[in-house]
Amino acid sequence: MIDKKPAALSRRNVLRTGTALAAATALPRVARAASSGISPLMTKLSTYMADAANRKLPDAVVERTKQAILDTFGAMISGAELPPGKFALNFAKLNPGERSSTIPASNLLCGPIEAALVNGLLAHSDETDDTHPGSLSHPGSAVLPSSLAMGEKLGVSGERFLRAVALGYDIGPRITAMLGKQEYMAATHRSTHAIAGTFGAAAAAGSIAGLSAQQMRWLLSYTAQSASGIGSWQRDTQHIEKSFDFAGMPARNGLTAALLVQAGGTGVEDVLSGADSFIEAYQPMNNPSVLIDGLGERYEIMRTDVKKWTVGSPIQAPLDALEALIKKNNLTPDNVQKIVARVASHEATVVDNREIPDICLQHMLAVMLIDKTASFRAAHDVARMKDANILKQRAKVTLVGDASLDKLLPKRAAVVEVTTMDGKTVSERVETVRGTSGNPMTREEMIAKGRDLCVPILGAEKYSRLVEKIFALETVKSITELRPLIQV
């Protein structure tokens, strides 16, 4: 018997065979995904998100959320005078959209999507905005712009706005806490800041829109598709692309996802489980249960750090320490002979005699010694770096990278030793920086920080009315009432 020759492998046959194989491979996946239902994790998460708008928050969380709102507005308003902020305002002028949403520190209006982007850029124009160490993210600079844009579009009450902001802080940071924060970013080159911001912004906007649990599941699916950002932002020397990655892009993406679902968009019922899920694609380093751990009991906004000083993080603890020494010992430039500041060895390389004032430790300690504080203006006054009196005091400052402090990281601890003209040495050790969750600032301190950031642009009277309105958000009928208080 003569064997038949195999059929010729024509292009048509190859394509037909490939299509059949793909279908055979895909069918079990589709069937598996269709029959898997909705996971308990997704059920709990989406239900929590849908209920947030009507859930009363603990008093301490309400207070902290109001402080976070004020702090992020301060970052937006002060950021308008910095290069990323100027770029953002120029973008708003060139791309206004429907002119319905507020751009702070200006007289501009944009469409909601454009406003979320621009206001995110403003909020992270500098290192003034808040941080969440447990997730390696900056939640406020993405959550608030998204919340404001959606809140204005729908004219929601201050209380609904406040609850949405708190929800954004709850959801975004939990995503990258699950992924693995610093270690995850190093291993995958993805930006945890962008991913957390996108999910936080989407959750907040979805809550303001009143999405149901099912719609929240669709929202999470759209959000998972738009979660992006890579660690190359670390090479951005102008801070402009960084402001886009950390805040502008996440705020825009999160808001867009919410607007799509609000407009009738449907999606995958459970993007956290099944074939090709977010979990499968992103391969988190921690158990996915992190997403719902303590949900409704532990509020991530309470674990978010605020910067008392508008300078690079490694300089925070040294400024705290020197401020304390000045107050305790009545130190003045005339009676100080020498200052030695010890920080973790890696941190020292970041802030050692840098050319930019707000990330130069020696310069900022000289400013503190002279001014008895470190204002936003002083931290961004490049010309003052050449001032003769500043240079005289700066010459007294020695920075030491201390390996023993490396062991305390991510706590940015510092020891400052001051030798006076009579030879006496006094020292102060700071392990928990003022403004961190372990050493929170008071309402009065938060208002004082905001005053430093906002009054030069808004004026004292308008800033006072803004503070009054934010701390009485429960009485605000429409969030649009904030517009005249944050614009010029």
C-alpha cells in the first residue's frame, strides 16, 4: 500500500491550522471564565466601594480627610508657580474642553477629563503632596483632582465628596501594597505611584457617580486596562514628566474609567480572577487578600504621611531636629559654631550639596538657622543660594552618611549635633518625622502649612474662607462652592 503524501503546507493551510489551534486553546479559557462567577474578593471589594457614598466615616477619619483635602489644594495652588505647574496651566489654556471644571490658582475652566489631568500635574508639581509609604504611592495628588472633576460635573454635596476622597485613599494604596511597592517596582520596572493613583482616582470618581456594585466591578476592569506607568520617571530631571506619571495621568485615567461606566459602559465582571486577570498579568508579590484586609476598619488615609516641610524627604528629619534644638537652646546664627547632620548613607547622597534648594540639606539647614523655619518660598528661592549670609551659615553644616541609620529605613531618621561658640554640643535625634502617621500634625499645623502655600497666591482672606469651607464640608450643598475660593 502506498502512503499518501502529506498535504502541502500552503499559506492558507497554515493560517487555517493556526486559527483552529487558537480556537481550541481559547475555548476552555472562555468556558472557564464564564463559569467561574465572581470571586469573594471581588464581591467584598466592589460592595464596599458601592456602599462608600452612604457609609458614615469615623470622626477621626473625617478630620484627617479634610486635612488631606486642604493639603492637596495647597500643593495644587503653590505648584502653579513652579515649572510643572506653569506647563500644566499652559496645557489647560490650549486644551480647555467644555469649560465646566475648575483649575485652581487660575481663572481657567476645562472639561472634566482635562481638569483631572491638569490638576494632577499641579498637585505633584513639587514634593509638597502627601505620601503613603506602605504602598509607595502619592494618593492625594491623583484622588483629589479626579474627585473634584466628577464632583463638579454632578454637583454633589461636600459630604459625598469627602467620603469619595477617603475611599480613593482606601483603594489605590491597597493595590500596590498587594503588588509589592519598592521591591515590585525594582523587579518589574512598573511605577507603583501611577498604578495606585489610577485605582484610587477611579474609586473616588465612581463613588461620586453613585455606581452600583456591578458597575464598580466594571469600573475596576476599565481601570485595570488603563493602569500604566514605568519607572523611567526616575530619569526625569525637570519633574514635569514625573508629575504626569504620579498624578496627572492617574487622575485622568481613573476619572475616564468612571465616566465610561456612568455612560453605560459594561465590562468584565471580575478582573481580579479568571483567565488573563489583573492578578495573573501583574503577578503580585503579596497575597491578593491584602486588597480587602481591614477594609472598613483600617483607613489608609490614617496611614498617609504629610510633609511639614516642602523639601526632599531626607531633609525632613534634620529640619525637625534643628528646629527643636533652636527652640530648646535659643540658637542663633551668631552663637552656632558647627552643625553635623547624620542621615542614612543612601539618603545622604540624594541631598548632599545639591544645586536645587529644596533638595540641598546644607542649604536648608542654613535657612532654618537664619529664618527659624523653612518656608515654601525659601525652599524654592534659587537666587538665595548665593546669598552671603546663607553661604556663611551653610559652611558650618557637615552632612554625614550614617550606616547605623540605614537599618531604620524606610523610616528616615536623623541626628543633628550643634556645637555652640562656647564649645558646648547639643544633639537631637528624630526617628518619626513630624507629619508622618506615627507623629501626625495637628489641624492648626496643617492650616499653617496651607497658609504658607496658598496665601501668596489666593490672599489671606480667601484662604481663610477656604479653610472654613473645607472643615465644614458636611454643610456644603454643592462642591462647586469651592470654585471661587481656589481660583484667582
